[in-house]
Amino acid sequence: MDFIHASRIKEDELSSFLTNNQQIDRLSLLHHGYVVKNGNTIIGCFQLVSIDQGIYWLKQLYIVQDEAIKLPVLLELIIIFAKQQDAKLIYAHSEQPVTDLLLQSLSFSLQTNKIEALHELHEKGQWWSYHVS
């Protein structure tokens, strides 16, 4: 799997992917996002947004249904990628029990204290954090 900044993907290739996955915010993806390619095919995307020095928000993580089995590996690769960006802490938000299980299995910690800046963005669901080492 390769990560390529979305702004570096050919317009027709990105448009084709987004046409089939309309829930993805195109402008936000182009600004903060990376596409995930497996060979010559885009299989997903994610946004890793800097919210403070060394602190990132994994704002969106998406993988096409046919490749969903690769989601745990993809998330592990994103953590390695974040470390290369000098990340110290990664936040992720979940509104689904299956996502909670995935984050927990990858050593993310459930945030029991409100993080006001992030809580304002998503009032429902759970916030998780991962200390990058």
C-alpha cells in the first residue's frame, strides 16, 4: 500500500474514486488527505490533520468495501506514517462499536475526559488517542 497526497493524484483518477465514494469531502481530502493505492488502484483515503505541535487528528479514514479486510493493516501503516511526520499523539473519533473495537485492538486509549476543541466537532461517539512512540 502506498500513501500519496491527494493533490498529487491525477484529476480523472481522483474523480473516478470520489464518484463511487460520495461521502468523502473532496476539498478537505485535497487539502489534508492522502489516497491509499494498492498497485494502480485507489482503495481508500485518510486525512491526518495537524491540530497542534506533534498532535494530529485522524479526521477521516475510508477504505472500499472490497478491501475492508486490510483496514487494521492500513491503520497500523497510518500510525507509522504519522510517526514519520513527528507525531506524538493521534486522536481518532468513532461512532460505531466495530470501530471502537478496531481502535482498542491497536492500542488506542478511550478518552474519558472531554477534549473541548475536539468534542465541539463531534458531540456523539467516542474519542480515542494513541501515543506515538
